[in-house]
Amino acid sequence: MDYDRADLQQLLLGYANLGTNSEQTERMREVLKNAGAESRYDMLMKIRSEAAKCTPIHRAAAWNDRESTRHMLAGFSTDQRHMILKIQNQGAKTAAHFAAQEGHTEMLFCLLHDLSSGHRFEILKLQDVDGNTALHDAAICKDVNALGILLAAVTPEHKDQLLRIKNNRHKTVEKISKLPELSYRYSQWNSLGLKYANQVIRELEEAVKMLTAKNAKQAAEIEQWNQRAEELEKQVPRPYDEISSTKLIGDCTETNSQTIKHLKDLVQEQAEELRKLKEANVEMLKMMRGSMRLKRFSSSTSVEYKQTDF
């Protein structure tokens, strides 16, 4: 609705301008749940804070507000997430810059985990006005876990390219961190990824329980209504017109006709059997007569033969 859209715009703008309290933030999350993905995407692409031109995603990353971030980005395609997360504020910083410089490793995972490796690289190579990438900011803070998350998010080839990027002071990430070697930190990445995945699973399980309970309640209500409808149907008397004498006479007539037809068929079948039996008897009589003639003929021939033989 237009009113809801305007309300959400005001809430997101206040959030970006650091002008919301916990109650307003909670209300913003509820409105975000009901807003469509396209509507949210359009707002997040346009809304900027007055001072530093930050988006609501920048603020959420700085405050480690993962719940609001998930509601803002819910239902977005990979390309849409990429477009939102590569937005730079007035100081050319992305949301990944904010999360890295604050050491919010779980937020970094939340921002990057649904992107392709190529999209992650495109975001992480972006430099602010000082020439620093998100990796530079993590190195400046000496946050090894954040560095592990960011480096594990890209391919080895992209990792090498990111580590060679120099800021305006001609310093690379390795030079700033003063670490002899930066590994992928797969253990940190996997443990944080597992923690985040378990959190998502718990939220989904709660949602399934709520839906199951809601469906069970609705099913019980439907069953009660069905039973009530059956009881009412039994109580309502059937009108006499439905069982009229005309219909009964017609049913009886039809039944009698069927019975007469069945009896006629039986009579015809018996007549046919009698006819066949008659024919069989006639044939049998013919055979008996023929046999008798044959016996007489055989007798007379035998006598004559014997007389000739003697």
C-alpha cells in the first residue's frame, strides 16, 4: 500500500540518519517483512543519509545489526544483493568497509555468503577516498578473523590481486598488518559459517513450528465446521416434493419393466435350450436307427458267409 511504502521509507531514512530508537528499529523490521523484494530494493538503492550519504545497509553493518540486514536483503537475487552492497557512501566506503573496520566478522559473513565469488571480489576491491579496501581496514584494526573471512570469500587468484592493492600511502594489506603470511583462515570462516547457518536453521524451525500449529488449529476449526454442517443437514426436513408419489410410481414402473424383461429373457433362454435338446434327441434317434440297421446287415452277412464256408 502507498501508506505502508511511505511509512517504510521514513523508517529506513531515519535508520540511515541514526535517528531511530530500538522500538522504531523493531517496527522497521516488521514493516520490512511485509514489503515486497522489489519495493525494498528500489528504496535501498535510493535512500541516503543526509550527512555521509550512507544507506541503511551501511548503518546495519556498522552496528552489527544482522537481523535488520537479513530483512532488508530477503528475497533479493544475487545481482540485486551485489548492486546494494557495492554502493559507496560519501567517503567511498561500502558496507563491507564498515563491518571490517568495526571487526564485525559475523556481519561480513551475513553480507557476503549469498554472493558469487566474482561478486565478492568486485565488492572487496572497491577503495575508499584513502585508497583502502575492506581488507585494508581489517588490517589496520589488526583483526585477523575479519581478514580470514574476507580472504576466504574469494578465489586464490582474486586473493592475490586483493593483497597487491595499494592505498594512497602505497601500502598493501600485508605491509599494514605486518603478518609474515596471510592464509585463508578456513577454520574461522567455517566456524562462523556454521554458527550463522545454525542460527538460520533455528529461525526456520521456529517458523515451521508456528506454521504447523497454525495449520493444525485451522484444520481443527474446519473439522468442527464440517461436523456442525452435517448436524444441521440432518435436522433440516426434506421437502415432500423430493419424494413425490409420481417419482415413486415411476421408479416402481421402471423396476417392474426391468423384471419383466429379465423374465422374458429367461423364458427365451429356456426355449432355446429345449430347442437344442429336441435337436439333440432327434439326432440321437437317427443314430440309434442307423445302428440297428447296421446290426441287421452284419447279422445277415455273417449267416450267409458261414453257410458258404461250410
